[in-house]
Amino acid sequence: MAVENVLDILKAFDNLQLGTVRQKCQINGVNSIDEIAKIYELTRQKQIELGQWGYENYTMQGSNASGLIRSDANQEIQKNCIIWSINHYLGLNRHPQVIASATEATQIYGTGSGTSAMSGGHNLLHKQLEQRLAKVMKKEAAILFSTGFTANFGAITALGKCGKTLFLLDEECHASIFDGVKLNSCNYMIFRHNRISELRQLLHTYSSDFDNILVLVESVYSMSGEEALLQEIVKLKKEYKFYLFVDEAHAFGLYEVGGLCSQLGITEDVDFIVTTLSKSTASIGGVVACSREFKTLFQAEATAYIFQAAMTPGDAAAALQALEIIESEPLLRESLWEKTHYFRKGLKTSGFDTGKGTSPIISIYIRNVDLLYRFSKILFEHNIFVTPITYPAVSPSEVRFRFIVNNGHTYDQIDHTLSLLTKIGKQLGVI
């Protein structure tokens, strides 16, 4: 039986990446939903046994720079850890003014929105937030979605319906962008990460074959922490006609308030600027900043906007208050960058491979999944909680840790983490 062949294969692996399960099922002709689910569950059980399963870890006190970690998969797991997986870069999810604003809004407007934006799910706070975001992101208009994921997905859904359209994606774009083009059956092509020469060649080859071409990138890539070469891409607009779509999820509020596009002075050259509100603004939701005409297009064509319940009033209030703090307290950003540079310098001094990134997302490349899992397990035993990044999030040869610095981290915590990383890295032959 085909499923037995796959089970035999699973037994041969000490460290199996979940992303390879589907491949092995396809190779061995396992297509039944029941059998595939069984194989995933057996893989989960094996990873629990080996101390590798992290999908059911959770924090007892919520998102913070440190706290008690537990797991539904293994009740024996309970450790007070320094936590390096939280995207609340500026630590505003714990800011008393943000909490007070969300609480007050909930008392006034209730807990939920009850329906989609087009059906009356928005209130005054949502409208104020859209206006504030448009101003901060230096665009004519802004449209709120319920999450950052659906902001990307919804915008692509609408844009993909417009004539014969080609999407050109950097290979490191977020899953929400890839899902947007794939699940909407869009025409798309991928260029290697930050290879502007490849992008230029694609534009040269296909510019006359499509009604519309869109180039989609992240200003700061979520898995590597590297910045996009935005100024070079903008220069291509002088040679070729295309629309530029930039996801600022990991830059918004951290460079200038409006993100990297704003800092570089290129917002007029970027047609669609997208961000989530779940990171620097410590809330939930997503936004596309664009022209008034494109906002109307999204209101009419983006199913994720039309049919999804609007973000809650409390979340809108939290984002508004967070924006106020980010704009009025630039020292928050300065502090984050100082800690980022300090951590990066320490890792470089120890000999770790951190790639080309410069942002608070710090990748430590291990490049061997067995070694990555061993390293991760030892770190957790020493009260360091960090996410190992494996296939399919990255290629098998690019597996890594992703440390995310936020303002809640102290220098003592950074020093302690650096010391442990260096000690364990030497023991395992990583450095």
C-alpha cells in the first residue's frame, strides 16, 4: 500500500521537515485526504517525541520579550524563556496608552464589527485610521482590510481581474502574495531575490505581451531581514511601464513612520503600499495605500474586503494610538535600531552567518536541518525561545533561525543570548 511506503520513508528520518511530507506523498502516489492527514499526524507525533514540534507552543502571558512557554503537545514543556519570535518591534502592545485606547473603544463601540466594511462594519475609528494611514504613507487614500494577509490577497484578487495582467514576484515575497497570484490563477513569474537584472529582462521580454504588469516586492523581507533594492526598481519605471506593489509589513513604523518607501522619498513612484497593523502598531489589520481610484477598485473587486468582517473597534483604536506614539516618540525607533546593531555586531564577532540583512529581523543561517533542530532543542533547554525556519518557508539549503529584536528586549537578555549562541554554536561546529 502506498501509504506504507511513505511511513517507511518517515521512519528513516530523524528530523523531518513538514514541508517535505507532501512531496513524499506525491512521489509515492498517496492522494487520499485521510492518508495524507494520517501521515502528517504521525510526523507530528514523531517530532513531539524528538522535541522538534513547535506548532502548539504558546505563551502563558501573551506576547512579550520574555515569559512562560508551554505546549499543548507536551504538557511537560514549561519554561520561562527569552522570546525572540514576536513582531511587536516597538513593544507597543504593552504600552499603557495603547491598552487604554483599545479598552475605551471596546466600551464605547463594543467588541466586534459584526459585518464587512461594505455592509456598515466600519465606524468613526476605522475612518479616522484610514485617513491617518493615507497621510502617514503619503498616498491619496487608504483602504483597511481585516489582516495584513488579506490586504495583500485582496488587492491581488482585484488587480488580477483587470485585463491580461502579469505579476512579477521576488522569490522571497510573503506567502500572502504567492497565494494571491496562485489561488486567483493569475499569470505570474518569479525573479531571484533582489536580482534587478533578472527583473529588467522579464520586463523587457514581456512588456508588450500584457495589458498590465505589476512588480511585487517586500521593502524588508520577512525571512531574511534584507531590504529590497527599491530605488533601483523605481529607476526601471523610466524604461518600462509597470505598477509597483510594495509590502511594508516589516518596515512600517521602523524607518520613517510610513516605512522604507517614505524614508527613501519614493512614495509617488510606488502605486500600492501595503502594510499590516500587527507589528509596529501592535494591533491587527492590514491596509493598502494608493490612489482614490484604486481604492474604489478594491472596494468593488476585492472579495477579502467585501465578504470579510471588519477589524474590531478596539484594534482600530489601538492602531491609532500606536501611530500617535510612533510619530511623537522617535526615541522608540532609535532604541530599537541601537539594540539591533548591537545584537548583529555580537553575532558577527562570534562568527555567525547572518546574511545580508540589516533590519531587526536577524537570520542565523545553519543550512542543515538536523543541526538546526539540535541547536533549537538545546537553546530551548537553556530558556531561549526562537523559531527555526525550515522548508517550505525557505529552501532546504537555507534553513535558519530567525531572531526578531523588539524594544522589550534588554541588553542583558541580548548578552545572555549571544553568550549561549556562541557556546552552543562552537559545540555543534556551527562557528
